[in-house]
Amino acid sequence: MTTPALLPLSGRRIPTLSPSAASFTHHRATLRLSEKFILLLILSAFITLCFGAFFFLPDNSKHKRFDLGLEDVLIPHIDLPKEGKHASGQVVIHGQGGHDEHRHREEEESLRDKIRADHERALQEAKEKLRKSREELQAEIQTEKNKVMEDLKKIHAGPKPLPPVPMPKVVGISVGEPSEPDVKEKRDKIREMMKHAWDSYRQYGWGHNELKPLAKKGHSTNIFGNSQLGATIVDALDTLYIMGLHEEFKDGQEWIEQNLDFSVNAEVSVFEVNIRFIGGLLAAYYLSGQEVFKLKAVQLAEKLLPAFNTPTGIPWAMVNLKSGVGRNWGWASAGSSILAEFGTLHMEFVHLTYLTGNPTYYQKVMHIRKLLAKMDRPNGLYPNYLNPRTGRWGQHHTSVGGLGDSFYEYLLKAWLMSDKTDTEARKTYDDAIEAIERHLIRKSNGGLTFIGEWKNGHLERKMGHLACFAGGMFALGADGSSDDKAGHYLQLGAEIAHTCHESYDRTVLKLGPEAFKFDSGLEAVAVRQNEKYYILRPEVIETYWYMWRFTHDPKYRQWGWEAAQAIDKYCRVSGGFSGVKDVYSSNPTYDDVQQSFFLAETLKYLYLLFSSDDLMPLESWVFNTEAHPLPVLHLGNITLPGSELAQR
């Protein structure tokens, strides 16, 4: 689930030299180095002669100091007051006895002797250099150049090779062809939509984070900082691979190899770059086996670690990739961190520890879990805000939609990803869902089950599009639920799916609004103008897919096809796909943004919905909150590095 994009910013990439130009420049630099070295030798000898000659001048006994510019030699007999100056501002020179004067003369003579010796040694070295033949000088210069080059190689060396680890068994990535011709036709249509979205981005926004499909140019928001990090490329890679668009995948890989650089002065959202970039890169690695994706994921993860440098270990919402300085969103409850952000790191960080052998990632996320376990929770609910300085909750606002959503999702998925061995995560999930059922889930007068939001002891009867993912979550977590509640949670997932479908069906465009209410006689309908937009979100389609996988009820494919047709009809433009500002208007205006998650999530879930179950089987893959599939870690007797420390 993704938080809403905020203020748009633009980025600029520093141009790089072509290989031929770089080679020519290096050759020129090599020639100049030899000339400079000889000139420096001659210049240093001349300076040494001039500098040393000064000390061979007759000593003037009236001088009480040398004018050498060194504070501890300049005025050896001046005693400064502790404050540096008296009130008058004058430095006072205290009189000294004859004994002190004699001691200072000895120090001056010792200093002269040292300088004479250094001078003579420098002269001798210069003479020896001048006696050497041209060949000997060139050999020495080459030796020095080689040393400099070796030092530069050490400085600019890439990251250390990662330790070899067993590759998790990767299954179900090149299958999925449906047997029914009409289903195959729908699947092919989704693939064509993906190709249109990608090709448009490739033509008009390549390298930018996102695309403005009407203006036909690049777009970005402040969750990515002010840099062109190619968010759409990274986010779309696994979808391209799963759909068999391997030429497009190769183009994306080449851009990442040549251009993706995290050493930029950019302040980014820790949450967003984790789920989109680290999640996307790890998924691309597991699907393709290409090492570059793993290496880039680790490079970025190292840049995010300074965000955890808070008094509590709860990370900042944003971090500067270059300086490591972190901060929180100004609007978030007096500088609090957000539950759905710091609680949506576990899947990716566990895989980072598995792949690198570095226990830090695992320990960071387990520390967050342990801290939350010790805290009191009002009515058993997790508030959306936590202050990283004090470790106290912010305002008591609880939501399964924005600000809270993926925290609960990752509790369940941590258990699934561990091959169902992380029982602590499962127990925490079960307890949280029990409190949510008790306090947030209600049935409307018209019989629609919805998930409201808890605000300071009051239930707001409003549900966000983001909360619609929960239908799929309840279905995914049904197997393994306590007290034989599997059937109950599968039914609850079906009820949420039905409610969210109604939110689509009750609009003119058959696309769902950002939020919808259940009061004053209105049900599953947006009231405020600023809640009537649709920005290509995936959550409803995500739930359709999970419900299809667990029930094979044909209505979920039918509902998914309705949504796909509406997107193609009302959101498609010549330059890609755009969100719309009012789903209740027959003539909507566009927001002119093709979100990266449209390619990562919406189109991927639609494609999976019309594929057979052997494509990305849920027994082997767990999808992160940006729909990036990560393999289940069948660790057996393998212990994650650092897991013993984290369990303390």
C-alpha cells in the first residue's frame, strides 16, 4: 500500500563522459603527470634553498623570537591570560628571569639545528634526483603513478562481494497460461496495457521517477527527493519479467547498471524506497538471478540505515541518502513516525540479512517489534503515530487504511515468509486483528461490511480505498488462524471484497473513489470532492486476486475485468495512463500522473487474476506491499545472522 504522493519536485542528472572522451582525458592526464612531477621536483628544491637560507643569516641577539608563523614557536615567552586578553584587549608580555631566557635560547638553537638538518637532507635528495638518468626518473615516476592508481582503486572499489548463500527454490515464474480462450484473451489485454504504460514511459519519461502522460514528460514527487532514480523502472521490472516482456526487462536492467546511483544529495521516504526500490530490486534478483539487482539493493539499504539513529530505534520517515540526516513529516502528530512506515520494513530487511550475512537489518526490524510489544495499546489497537524521540504514542488514531495498513499486512507476511516458523509474528497479527474486529469492523444499515477509523475514542464510519487490501489479507491469513476461525476470516475477506466492489459499481466510471462513507443514508459513496479521485490504485484488484486464488469464485474475475475495462476506457491516453479527479463525473479531468505502482501492482494483480494458479504460487512466494514477490525462506536448520541477539 502506498501513501499519497505529496509535493512534486524535479530532479537533474549530472551528465557523464562517453568512454572515448574519458579515455582521451585519462591519456592527457597521464602525460601531464610526468611533466608536473619534474617541475615539482625543481620547484621544491628551489623553495628548500630559499627557505633554508633564511636560517643561515646572522642571528640578531635583539630578536626574542622567530617569525616562523608557528604559535608555539612565535612567542615562546608570552604568557596569555586564561581569557586570552585583559579587559583592555591588549596582550600582556610578562617579564622573565635570566634562567628562562637561557632556556629559550637553547630551544631556539635546537630548532635551528633541526631545520638545518632537514634542509641538508632535502638538498641531498634533490642532488641525487638530478644525477639520475632520464630512464631512472621515468621509472620512478611510473612507480609513483602506479601507487597513486592503486590507492585510487582502493578508494573507488565497489562493495565487497556478498557471501554465497543458498538460492531459495524459485518456482512458478514462466508458467500460468490459462486453458480457457476467453481468459487468455483478457490476460493478453492486460499485457498489452502494461506494454502501453511501459513504452510511453520509455519514450517520454525514461530515467525520471514517474510519467506525466498528457504533458508527455517526466514527473516526480518529494517521496523520491530531488533526484531521477528511475522509480518506474525499478518498480516495473518484476511485472515485465512475469509477463514475459524480456526485451523491456533487459532495457530496464541496462539503465539500472549504468545510471542508478544512490550517492545523491536527496531526501527520500524510507518507507517508499524500501517497498519500491529494495523490494523491486530483490524481486528482480530472485526472478532473474542477475547479481546487479542484489548489489544495488544492498547499496541502497546501507544508505537507509542512518534513519534508525534515533533515541528509540524507531526510524525517521525521511533520510538524506548522502548525509544520512533524518527527519519526520511535519504534519505527522508533532513529529511522530508513522506505523505503516516503520512497520513495513520486515520482509525486505530479513531478506537483506539472508543475502548479505549482515545481522544489522534483521536486528533493526526485530528491535521495532520488541519495542511495540512492550507498549500499552489503547483497546488493544495500535495508534498510527509513535514519537521516535520519546517512544510514546502520538494522537490515538487507528486505521487499517492509510497510515496503518501495511503494518498488519507485514505481521502476517513475516510469518508466511518464514515458512510459518515466526510464531511471534503470527500471534501479534492475530491479537491485532481481534482488536480491529472488535472496534473497527461494522456492518452498515444496507448490509455492507466496512472497516472504519478509530479517532480519539470515536469510530468514523468511513473506509479508504487503501483499506480494501484487507479483504485479501483476511483471506491470506485464514489458514493458520487461531480457534479454527479459517472459515470466518475467509468469509470476512469476501464481505470486504463485496463492499469495495460496491464502491466501484456506484460510480459513473466504475472506478472506486479514494474514500467512501457509511452514514446519512449514503453507503460506499464518496462525499467530499477531495475524496472522489482515482489514482490507478491496486488495492481492490489485489483483494479480487487473493479471493480468486482461495475460492475460484468466477465473480472475482468478472469484477477484475470490469475494473480493467474502466481503466482502459477512462484512464488511458496516448502517452500512457492517468488518474482521474472525479469518478462520479461522465467527463472527468485527468491528474496527469502515471504512478509507478500502477505498473508494479495494479497491472500485475490483473495479470495474475487471469493466469492459472501455478504462476507465482502462494506456497512459494510472498508479495510485499508493493506487489514485489519475495520467496519463502525455507531456512530449516539455518539461523539468520543476528537472530539470537534479536530474540533477547
